[in-house]
Amino acid sequence: MPMTIAITIPAIPIPKGRPRLGRNGAHNPESTVDYENLVRWTAKASRNEIGWKKLAGDIKCRVEFYGPRKGDIDNLLKSLFDGLNGIAFDDDKQIRELHAICIDADFGETIVRIEPCHVM
């Protein structure tokens, strides 16, 4: 039976912001960094609590974003997957199948399910 990783991030989804140039080079906006850190922390806590392991090989993801409409879905996915890199999978280039939906809501939450994918 394939292992499914299910993670719920309890916050309004934040899209990946454009890097800004400063005196010390380019850096990501603070909101992006904070959200990616929350995703990392939540994924690590889930892994420690439930005991799942990082997935290798091709994977598929189902993502549900709940919250007020903010940004494009592709930028929401970028910040989520950058936060999960190295924890739920080695790199988001492993994703071979993806289903994502944004649902307007008065609360913020992201639910992501990740499992092995057998590409034909």
C-alpha cells in the first residue's frame, strides 16, 4: 500500500513573493520567508508525530488552499513546495502529477497530500 503524507498548515496561504534587491543582494520578502518556515516547521512536526519518511522518486500532490484570495495559484504552490523541499521530498522536481484548488474562506489553511506516483 503506498504511503500518503498528509500535512495541514494552519495559516492563510502566502504566495511566493518576488525577491527584492538590497545592499546585500537579493532576498525574499519577509512574509514569504515566514510562511515557508511555518510550512517546514509544520511538516517536521507532522513527520515526528506520525512517523512518515521523506518520499523518493516520482510523487503526486493534491493541495487545497483555504483563505482570502491572495496571489496566483502557481505562486501559492511555489511557497508551499519550497517549504516542503528536503522534508517531504528531496526536491519539487519529483512532482509528476498535481491537483490544486483555491477555496475562498474566512479562515486560512492549506492541506497537502503527497504520495508516490507511477508515471506511465
